[in-house]
Amino acid sequence: NQKVTTKPLFLEKDDERDEGNYRSDIDEMRKMLETSWNGDTMGTFIPTSASAAASAAAESIFSALSASSDAGEEGRVLMVDISLPSYDPLSGPNVYDDIGAVEFCSELAKRINHQRSSCDVLRKEGRCAIIVKDGTLASRSNKLLTNEPEEDIIVEFDDFADLGMPSEMDESVQDENAYRIGSFTGDGADTISNGPRMMQEIAALVAANAMPAAEAKHEDVIIISCPTMNQAELVGVRLLVSQYSRSKTIVIVNNRLDPLPTELITSETVYSVLPLIARSVKGDSDNPKIVLLRRYPKNWEIHLDSKGDAGFQLVSTIPAETVGLRGPSMELIGERVKSYMQTKFGA
């Protein structure tokens, strides 16, 4: 019998182990993807670096934008979910790499800008805005991602370092013109009260910092990085979606708003990757490796690498319209994996 679990690929929040053991789960996850990835069925790009993950996500984003163009739709809210430890703001401060998450967003912005001329939904002269939680993170990201020195900043998690993979981008793309990093609250997060004017105060900060009028008229893509249930982020997302979802393309990376706000009900997850391991109740060492994958316009796919397989094999698909934004439940994944294993091994 098998049960699906995210262990050991995901760490406990605020794990206090020493760095050697602390990184072992992340290293195992990366090795699992790199050694078992099946390019024929899972796509060319292995999402173990910011650049490769952004390339994979961009393919799905442009497929979705092309479909919306064919349908005559304007604007769209798209979800991208890279369920890897250092991209997940719920992993805790010892695991979550906020700069690494913004780096992914910046790589995604570059690819969107590079391909925008081929997309009817986007303006050829348009730009991307990356929105993070506050001004402190925006400032750190701008300095680190533009190679400007900043004291007392150490990026500890390099599990998405570029592994020498070739870039498909033309050198003529100017990185400094590809995106702007803004934030929901700027430097005003500490000024928000808990009283009856809280909503108005957050709204004023979002208007001034996230999409100032001078920038908003040029930017047709808004990329929101890893929003959580922090009140300012929740209100900020709702405001931006309410105001711009009909006129701009909004991409939310690793959405952690739960329950989902009403404004996001019609959004769609266009790219998602979630590594898992199916553990045997008998404690067998040969545990099947699993990747749950969504690449628009394809359905959710369960890829499995079990004993005797030469890498991941597509073992099941789940129609996107039958499950929520985060895809099939662990119970459903477990049922599909168990059914496949019983058929293959007679277990």
C-alpha cells in the first residue's frame, strides 16, 4: 500500500536543524527532478532554476493568453505555482527565500517582454510590474537583482541557482527595461492602523506604491509575488485584481490566499509543479517519486517514477475543470498512484 506525502521534499516550518541536514531535503528534491524528468511528456525545461522554471511558466502563460485572444477576452488573471520549498512563503523564514521568489518573477518578466510582440493580448511597447509585499523587500530585490552591493544581506538558499542551462533569450533584451519592482505598501506598512480606516489606508498605499499612475499607463502585465493572508497583501491583491483584471494581464505566483478571495474565483492555474513521494506503509526503500504537473492547455497530470521505470511516466490525467486552482487533492493523487501500482505490480 502507498500513501502520498510531501515528506521529505518539504521541510517543517522554522526547522532548526543544522544547515547540512537542513538542505538535504531540498537537494533530494532537485536531484529527483533532474534525474527523472521526462522531456517528452513533461516539457523541455526542468524547473530547478529560476530561469528554467520561468521559461516553462512563460510557455503556459502565452498559451493561455493566445486562447483569451481567440475568445475576444481582454485581461486575465493567471496563476503560477512552483511548489518548491524556497518559493513557498508558508515554509517559514528558515526555508523561504523571498529574494529567490522575486528572481523567478524577474526571469518571468524578461521572457514575457521578449515574446510580447507575438501576443495579440499584450502591447509591444508594454512593460511588466512585479509587486512584492513591502518596500523593504522591493529595495533589497532591486539592489540584489541589479548587482548593486548592499550590506548585511545574505542569500542563503541557492537551490534555484542557474545550473548553466542555455537561455533562449536574445541578448538584445535589456534587463533594466524589462520590469519594475514595486510593493503593496512601500515604506508605509507600519503606519497602517487597526481601526475603521485600515482599508482606506491600505488602498492609499497600494495606489501610491504598487501601480502609481505614471507607471500604470505603460505596464500591461502585473506579476504578484507570493501573496499571503497578511492583511495588506490580501487587500492589495483584491484591489489590483478589481481595478486592472479587465485591462491588464495579472499573474499571481505562488498564491497563498486561503480562502480564495471572490475576485480570484475566475482565475486559472496555467502552470504548476509539485514534487511528491509515495511512501510505502511497509517502509520500503524504493518509494515511487511523483510530480503533479499542469501546463496550460493540458489537464493536470500525474507523472510517476517507480522501480524499473526509466524516469517519470505519465500515469494519469485529471481534467482541469473538475478540480480547484491548486489541482487534485492528495487523496485523489494517492488513489491514482495506488491504482497504477496495482495494475503494474499486482500489489
